[in-house]
Amino acid sequence: MFSEFRLFRDVALHKSLSRAAAANGISQPAASQNIQELERRLGTELLDRSRRPLDLTDAGKLYLEFCRDVIRRAEELDASLDHLRGAVTGELRIASIYSLALSDMARVRDEFTRHCPEVSLKVDYQRPDRVYESVLNDAADLGLVSYPEPTRQLSVISWREERMAVALPPEHRLAVRRKLKPLDLQGEDFVAFDADLAIRRHLDRFLKDQGVDVHITMNFDNIQMVKEAVAHGLGISILPDRTMQNELEQGRLKCVGLDAPLARPVGVVHRKRKKFSPAAAAFLRALPVT
């Protein structure tokens, strides 16, 4: 019965029988048969099969909330039992923005594995909006995001403030400077983030407040692509300095500090009233502050 709850939750999450089947280690025909038997037993359709991707009927949405509640309660029971046994086992699912893979995740994984060798740690890198969605849908136990925002269903644990700096191609005329004033960026070609991202809105406000106009040449949804564009001479940008270490060592970028306070907040989002498992608590302890 519990596997049935997980399967239906994953069908709703992925909007696909085949992807849900793969996530649960069964064939698509088996998954389809399982859902059909469930609908016969409940006497109502749960999936709107006329739409692509698959969507839920009103009854399906009610059943999804039931499944999530049962799964959440079962996870809380497992966490409580682990506390009683003093054991740290099971699986921990993390959803994270891409940039943290560049600067932290290898160290966090090593530290976590050292203390919790029997826990299977699964990290899925996603856009910020998908991180929130994964935590809300119980596809992830914890979400790592920049500019974290609490909601009616989610709480935030503050992690750290990451210093922002100017990223430049090595041959840029400003690359020889030790510090830059915001007005030094006036009129520069600028590689930006997509307009729907919090970091883009934050940088736009910062530049506007400083009276700086830049010429946006292109925009991307992740730091890695922004860095590549800058390294190829397509403009400058402003990025967390800790995400540029590899490129600095390789001589592909120059990083110059700003003579103005600017930082990117990073935090952890989780469902409100969620009881952390010993594994989740150990992961939070493994996060580096600096």
C-alpha cells in the first residue's frame, strides 16, 4: 500500500506515468495498471488522461494530499525511530541551485558521508523555482537556494551571505584594478541573469540605486553559463566571488571586488513543522559557513 502512495505522488510530480514508473523501479504498464486498479477501488478517475502532460482530476488532487500526508507521517515515524535507536540511516534528498555545486557540494558531501556513511545522499540540481517546487511536493527533504523566501508552507534557515564581485575577462581594461566603484561599470557590456530570477532583480536594484546603466548583451539562468560568456569576452558580470575560484586558478577570469556592500544570501528551505531526521540534521551541520 505504501508503494502505491509513493507511485501516485510521483505521477503527480512528474506528470508522467513512465517517469514515475522509472522512479519507483517498475515498468510503465505496471504503473498504469496500478493506477487503474486504484481508480476502480476508489470509484473515480484520478488522472485527466485527455491532457498532456498528465494532470489530476479534482479527486486526484484530494488523493494526492492524502498520499503526501501519509508519506510525511511515515517519514516522521522513521525519523523518530532513528532518534530512539541512535541510528543515522535511510535516504536524504536535497534539491539545490546549480551554483552551489560549483563551490560547496563536494565538500559537503564528503563531510556528510564521513559522519553518515549508511545514508544515501541524493542531490538534484535545479532552477530556484524548481527547488521550491520539489520541497513543496515532498520530492526533496531540504532545498538550498539563494535569496530564500518563506511562504505559507515553507520555512527558511539562513545559511550565509556570499560576497559579490565583478567578473571580467582577463584582457579587460578594468581587470588590472584592485577595487571598482559601481560607477566604473557605467556603459559596460554586461552578461545578466534571466529576468525571472531573484539574483537578476537584486542586481538590477543595486545598479539602479548606484545610478549605473549597463548594456545587457545576453542573459542566462545559471552562473556557469554567465561565467563562460564573460570568459569569452562577451561582457562583464557581477557574481558571488566563491563561485569563480576554478576559473581564477585557470586564468580564464579576473575577479575584482566592489567598493560597495553587495552580497547574495543563501539559505535552506523546508516544509513548516517538518521533523528533521538525524540525516537531515547532520546535513545541516555539514554546511560550511564560510
